[in-house]
Amino acid sequence: MATGTTIDVLYFAQVAEHMGLRRETLPLDAPIRAGDWLDALAARCPALGPSARLKLAINQEHAGRAATIRPGDEVAVFEPVTGG
């Protein structure tokens, strides 16, 4: 569970497979731009591919790379969904 200095991160589908887990709590002492956080995640797990293709939701609302992730937030990471 997130506290004032952590975030809860949820991984879905292929992202979860690449990360090897579906959920984790990560330290976050100060707000960070979502794009910077995604870049760091992709650097941590290169199998995710370019971070620009990843999507995220902050506190259950879709968010873009310019959004801000704050300590205590819940962040969900997933790949774009296509239909057909």
C-alpha cells in the first residue's frame, strides 16, 4: 500500500510478463513527470521496449506523459489496446 513516500504500481498483460510481477510498491519522495518515470521504468526493464508506447493511469484515470505522479498515487502501466 502506498504511503506518503511511495507509489503503488500495477502492471497489466505483457507489461506484467516482462516485469515478472503484477504489483509493487516503489519509493517516490517527490512528484515526477509521468514520461520521466516511464523512461526510468523502461531503462529498468529493456524488454518493455520504448517507453513512449506504454500507457498509464494515475489513480484510475488515463494520463499522458506530461501528467504528474505524486507520492501516494496508484499508477497502472499497460500497453495500447487494439481491437479488430
